Amino acid sequence: MRVSIDYHVEIDGHYYSVPYQLRGKQLDARITADSIECFQQRKRVASHLRSFHKGRHSTIAAHMPKGHQEYADWTPERLIRWAAKIGPRTAAMTEAMLASRQHPQQAFRSAMGLIRLAKVYTPERLEAACDLALNGQATSYKSVKSILTTGLDQQPRQQHTLLITAPIAHDNIRGGHYYH
């Protein structure tokens, strides 16, 4: 199999990491009931416990480029907990941003940027902006930043009032009592 740009190989629908230097190279694999071994020119370059979770990744931190290793300890849960310290709407926005990507790691930079907005503006303004964005289903860093930049979070909210009208009296309208 060929090593993908993300330094993983696919075996039975699961993705296993190999050293990042092997991107684009052709490898051989030995598959047993319990393990996966990857070889380049008969030399073993990676070994993993076999996983049957399709679409998931098994990644060894040592296989990552140095720039990726510093984020190995970061998890979506950790970012959501960090955002929750600002407030529940910021946590909900962070969760929505992470869920919007096929791989949550792809949204880490956006989530970090969102959390940093609490320092530039205030935690209260960030909470209000996240609330506005979530209500409008605009779940991106750019949407929240735009709300803060334009000051929409500080504008009075429009209240939607429900217009209640008197029941219509007509011979062809049965009313609620008919259905009891």
C-alpha cells in the first residue's frame, strides 16, 4: 500500500501511522489477528495493535513530524473544557466547530483562535457572540469574530413576539371541542 500525505496507511478501513518521512512510499504489510506490521524493503518501519474500527486512526506520536507532536496531547475534550471556563456558549461553539470537520484536529486552530478572542474582547462579549452565532447556525471562527468586530453582540436583541389572534367563528370550522 502507499503511504498517504497524512503518514497513515489504510488497512481494512482503519488508518495506521508510519514514520512521516515515508509519505508517498510503497510499503508492504503483515496482517495477523492481533497486529499490523508495515515494511519498507523488508525492514519493519511500524507496528500496531490491530483495530477493527473503520474510519478511525491509530497514530504513534513518534511517527508525527515535530510540528504535529506538540499537539498530540490535545484532544477535542480538552479544548471544550478550556472553552467552558469562558462559558457554556463558548463551549458549545467549540464543540460545533470540532464536529463540523471530518477530523476534529482540523478545527484545533479555529478553536484556539475562538478561545483567544476572550482576551482580545471580554469573556462576556465572547459568550454573547457565540450565542448569536449558534442561534444563527453560523458555527465558524470567522462568524464569531465578525460579530465581535461589528459589535453585534452589544446590540439589543430583537424579541420575537407571538401574535395570538382570536379564534375564527365560521360554520365550517369545528374547533378543538370536536376532537375530544
